[in-house]
Amino acid sequence: MGSLVLAVGTGSTWAMRAALVLAMSGLTWQEQVFDLEDAKSLARLKRLAPAGLVPWLEHDGVRVHDSLAIAEYVHELCPDRQLYPVSLAERALARSFCAELHAGFRQIRSLLPFFLGAPTRIDPPVEAVGELARLQEIWSQARGPFYFGEAGIVDAFYAVMAYRLASYGILLPGQAGAYQQALLAWPLWQETLVKARLQWPAAVRQTQ
């Protein structure tokens, strides 16, 4: 199979998603961590990274950058792990949901920044109400603790969003809320949080 090295950065939620996908894959891999608050580390990142961004994945001379591309690559490396659903229709839906998250929900990301400090409680920003309604619609269709029944790439991508909302006291109702709570309790997500709290500088962990 060859060595797998995932380059991640402190404060990068996209790197967290890529790490979750790799954690589900069963593959052996290592992390290369860049401190995105450190000037020397940033300069090194810009020398090494194809797009000047994290994450990227190195594998046998192949470099794949961007969390969504990494997820697709890992899925192809180990199709037996079924990181996407077996059904063609469900696989297409899963990819659509990941792409929607990857490209959208800009108001939520802008107005509710991700942080690892003590949770707070706010009223949902008016500008984000439409996006929250869309999340409610998507998550209400989850088939259990994991979206398509078994843990997969969709869950890895939306776990970060579930935590982001919960950090501000935003817990969705009904089935959407049950799915959100399941993602928050997911052991792999909990492990990812522990790792981030150890890696990320205090200023990044606490920043809202």
C-alpha cells in the first residue's frame, strides 16, 4: 500500500474531516502538523503545499489536496470499507451532501466560527436561519446514528458542523437533533477533539 501522510494544520476543520475519513479507513497513516499561527511554520507550508493550504495527503508519490478530494481518494483505496454507501443512488446523495457542505453554509461558517473553548449560548444569527433550516432538512433524513446506517464520509464531514452548532448552544430538534447528538457522541469524533486540543495553540482553541 505504501506510506500515507496527512498534512494538517492547527485550527483547520477541513483537516479534521480528512483525518476522520482516514480514521474510518482502517489504513495506517501518519500526520504532519503545521502550526498555522507560527510564521516559520506557515512559510514552510507555503513552500510545500500545492495550494498553500491544508489538508493534503501524500501516498506513494501522489499528493492529493483538499478534504473532499482526499475523501474520494481514500474511498478508492479501500472500497471494502464502504465509506460511501453501496447503492448508486445513496452514493450520489452522499456525495451531494458532502459537496454542499464543502461549498456552502457560508453564513454559519462566518458568523459561528469553530472553536474548542467552553461552550457558549447565543440566539442563532438571523443571516444563518436559512442555512440552519437546510441542515434541519438534511439531518432529518438520517437513518440512525450514522446517516446511511454505517459510519461514512458524510458523517465525517457533518460531525464538525454538529459540534460547531453545539458550541453555541444550537441543538436542532427532532430527528435532526438526534443525528446531531449521535455525531457529538461518536467515539472517532471524540478522539479527533482530544487530538485537536493537544495540537492547537491555546489562542486558537479558545477563539470564537
